[in-house]
Amino acid sequence: MALVSTALVAALAVAGYLWTTTEGYRELAASTEEEARAIGTELATTRTELEGAIAELDGVRAQLATAQARITALADEKAQIGDDREAQRQLVDYQQRVSVAAGTVASALDSCIKGQGQLIAYLKDAAAYDPADLATFESQVGGLCASATDANESLQDELSK
């Protein structure tokens, strides 16, 4: 009888241990699934932002083509007015400023898009990276995109002169 009692107590202890372990794994699985859903949502948001940035880049490229056509038209107009030498000097100066501004816009947008592409690549395997590092990189990419917007505004200001 003592042997049966001892075996019953041992079986209950093992069953209790297995029950506790199973519950721990269930909680871990639920937590992991919740984190995966959050990362998936963040990835979808970042992809949407990237698509927006790409669309914005396409728009800026179209604006740049329009601006270049306008620069050429302005160059033709200015070359025909008054002192050709002064007009040409002013035109060259203007074209240089606009070219520098356009180059800055293109470079900043390229950095923004590349940064967002890299961020998406990181988020596809977010579990391999520290969430704080991902958040820092996301902030840096946001800064790159803000710089691109600022550069575009500067170009638009220069074009309106």
C-alpha cells in the first residue's frame, strides 16, 4: 500500500510539473505570437510609408523634369533680353543654384528610399535585431526623409525666384 501511495504521489508531482511547464510554454507562445503580430503591423506600416516615399520621389522627378524644362525656357528668355553677357552670367548662376538644389533633392531622396528599403529588410527579420536598435534606425531613416523634404522645399523656393 505504501508503494502504491508513493507511486501515486510521484505521479501527481510529475503531472503537476508537466502542467506547470505546459502553462509556461502556452504563455510564452501567446507572448511570441503577440510580438510577431506587432512586428507584422509595423512592417506593413513601414511598407506603406516606403510606397508613399517612392510615389513622392516619382512626383519630385516629374517636378524636376518640369523644372529643367522651365530652366531651359528661362534661359532662352533671358538670353534674348538686354545685355547678353550679364543675362548669360545670371542664367549660369541660376542654373548652378538650381542644379545644386536638384542634386541635393535627388541625393536626399535616394538616401531616404535606400534607408526605408534597408529598414524593411531589417523588419522582415525583426526577431534577429534589438527592438531599440530598430527604433533608432527607423528614427534615422525618418531624419533622412525629412532632409529630402527640406531639400525639395529649397528647390521649389529656388525655382519660384
